[in-house]
Amino acid sequence: MKKIIAAALFVSTGLVQAEPAHRCSAEAVKQAKSLLTFHFGPDERMEIDSTVKVLAPIRNPANKAQSFDVLEVWGSIYKGQYRMHLIYAQLKDSCVLMGQEILEHASL
């Protein structure tokens, strides 16, 4: 019985552990707000989700030996939802924004 309980505790604690936040997560949330404001102007209904999803890295088109980190942030203005990808250089001590993508989440 003790083995079953120990195994259950081991499995459950493994599920609770979250992936550590990317070092540029806070910067990506700030940049997402700036990106939405740039495209649509200031709007009091604008909201930026604080959840940052780390996506697969992409290759640097100028140097195939280098990759960029891609962070996904969602935002909204009134009923519009927007998915933003913030692309950062893979540097240890700084968050250098290399590119941005924004796409409205809509069915046409």
C-alpha cells in the first residue's frame, strides 16, 4: 500500500510542476500591449493576457547557425481577439526583440 501511495505522490507532484517562465516573458507582455496599441490606437477596452506560451524556436534567416525564441501572447479589444508572436534573440542577459507577428483570431 505504501508503494502505491508513494507512486501516486510522485506522479501528482510531477504534474503540478510548471515549466519555468522564459526570461523575456514580462517583456513580451509589455511589448504585446505596445503592438496592439500601435495597430489600433489606445483603447480602454484593451486587455493583454499575462500567460506567455513558449513556442518552438525559429532559425535566424541571416545566420542559419542561430535561432530566435518565439513567445506567444494573447490580447483583446472589445470582442476582437489577437494572437501575437514576439520573437527574441537567444541572449543570456538581455531581451532583444527581433520581430513581431499579430493575427486576429476570427472566422470569416
